Amino acid sequence: DGGITQSPKYLFRKEGQNVTLSCEQNLNHDAMYWYRQDPGQGLRLIYYSQIVNDFQKGDIAEGYSVSREKKESFPLTVTSAQKNPTAFYLCASSMGGRETQYFGPGTRLLVL
Amino acid sequence: EDQVTQSPEALRLQEGESSSLNCSYTVSGLRGLFWYRQDPGKGPEFLFTLYSAGEEKEKERLKATLTKKESFLHITAPKPEDSATYLCAVQDSGTYKYIFGTGTRLKVLA
């Protein structure tokens, strides 16, 4: 079955630690996105990539980094510079930048 | 500034009691309007895309409509399994960026 997978489902970060969230898709989509979801707020865009080896900052990129070395994969690193990382992180993909976005199951990041 | 407002924030219905959820938007140019369903602790599930005023789409008990300023998600004779948060998003035709509303939490009681 085609779809988007995210791992892990839960992730715990210690102070000063960088952590990486995985996102893989087998839909042959060109564009991939990372969103952050907090209670009472709409989804906010962190980073997006429309093509391999290229990505752009979204609205809240500070404290995050990404890479896009393969079409299927778009990992997100939450760095120690992100002071409030506790949130639900969602990865999405679309055929192109103009098309409907489809979401993965999400990763919940908690701080120890 | 692009903006999406969903109302009500929360809605409780009895099973079989039809109702509508509202999504009002302000965007310089509308590329598309999207409805998603999200269950607790899960990613949003795509429901509908609407592109132009007057367009309607249906899926089982759900029907989405679009005007130049808002969209409605009509739920006919809902069942408890329709309980979820319903998210609306618009895509700006200039930036292709999605702007999400904060959602409507629907609870359908048996």
C-alpha cells in the first residue's frame, strides 16, 4: 500500500540534545512538508521541499533543520536551539506544490 | 493577511442530528480549499478539495460546499464514528502555501 510513514511514534528529548524525526513516502510525490501542531493552533509549516536536494524555510524554521537527499525521504532534526520542542509533528507530501497534501501518522515529541 | 477561521470550536450532536461546520477564509487568491478529518493522536485524513465557488463534493454522510468567502461541511445523520476534529485549509494561489484553521471538534453521542 502507498502511503507516508513517520517514526518513531513517540520521541523523548533531553536538554541540549538534537533528535531526528523520520518521514518516508512511497507515493512518488515530488513535494514534502513538515508541520508542527500545538493545541489550539492551526498547523504551522516548518520546512518544505519541492525537489530533491532543495528545501525552503516555512514560517517557524528556527531551531529545526532538514535534508532531502532522496525523493522518498525528508527527515527533520529538532536541534537544541529549539527551546519549546514539545509538539505533534506531521509530515505531508503532494504530487507537486499545487496539489493536495496527504499526511503521515505523526510523531509526538516530548522533553524530559 | 491570509486567514482561516473555523466555527464552532466544538460541537456535540446526538446520533442522527444533522449540522454544519463553517470555514471562513481570507486569501489574496484561492488555489483550493481542503477539508481533513483528524482523530486524536493521528495525522489528518484527506476528505475533499474544492476549487471554485459553487462547487460541492460528497462522501457518505459528508458534503462540502464552497462560496467566495466560506465553506461548509454538512454532516447528515451523523454516527458516533464521525466524532473527530475537522480541519479546513486554504491554498494561496500566489505562494501555494497552505493556511490551516484551528479545527472543529465534533462529538456525536449515541
